[in-house]
Amino acid sequence: MSIEETVTRTVADVEITDEYRVALRTRKKLTDLSPDAAMALADELAEVAIEAANGLREDAAARGIASISHGFDGGPVHPECRDGKCRNCDGRTLNGRDEMVPCTHSCHVQAVAS
Ligand SMILES: [Zn+2]
Ligand SMILES: [Zn+2]
């Protein structure tokens, strides 16, 4: 009577890296696979590749939204203008570095135009 055992060994490991790249780790430089294993690896690679591509796209979209909303920040606005009390604003305010700069509220732009 012979006693047999099936050893499960990892021949290849597929995962997404932090940079949304597909990392394929094999035990050896040359890995010969059974047709079934090769098929499974191909499926796994395709699955992870799609996941990585989606992750990359979502990440880019999130960055795009962040940069667009940052673009709406505009320049410094006087606190009175921010509160809607434009009459109390003298048209100058402090920026983030404590420097006197023109208030960029739209009320001043209209005043100059008219
Ligand atoms: Zn204003
Ligand atoms: Zn103002």
C-alpha cells in the first residue's frame, strides 16, 4: 500500500501594487505550468489587470475632482465679504502669509467694471 499526498504549492502570485501595477511573482524564472494552471494564471492576470486599470482610473478621477475644486478656491476674500457684508470691506485683506492683498470678492470686480 502506498501513501500519497498532494502538495499544494504556489507557482505564481498575482497582486496589485500601490501604483496600480500588476505584480506577478513566480517561484522560478522559468515556470512550467499545466494547461489548467496556465489558464488560471491568465484569468487571474486579466482580473487583476482590470482591477488595477479601474483603480488607476478612479484615482485619476478623484485627483481631477480635487484639482477642479481647488481651482474654485480663488484668491483671498475679506471676512466681511465672506459674510456678505461687503460695505464693511475696504477692498484689502490679509492672505495666508499675513500680507495685505486686494480682496478678490466679486463685489469689487463689479465696482471697478461699472
Ligand atoms: Zn464683497
Ligand atoms: Zn472685499
